Amino acid sequence: MQYNIGDIVQMKKKHPCGSFEWEVLRVGADFRIKCTKCGRLVMLSRLDFEKSVKKVIKSNLCNNNKE
């Protein structure tokens, strides 16, 4: 699956603050994600990130085909 900067994803495990939702800030070999509740920043390898994601809640995919 392809992930984009700005996507909101739901992780399998809950963050200690109680939130499951994270915003994707960086994509590539490593992913940087930010907790939507407390703002904590975490860096994960692509393999760890893809294993931890349950689903994409909101995609930030730009639809430029309409223009």
C-alpha cells in the first residue's frame, strides 16, 4: 500500500496517551509519524510501520485529474 504525507492512519496498538490515530509526516525507507492526541513524534522503519498500521482513516491523496 502507498502512504502519503498528511495521511491519518490507525495503528494496531494504542499509544500510552490513549490514541490509535497518527499523522504521517515523512515517507521513504523510514516513516515519521505524529500522535494526533498528544503530538509525540516517532520514527519507524518501513517494515515496522507497515506491520503496525491497521487502516488508513484519512488519505491526503491529491486528485489532480479533475483540472
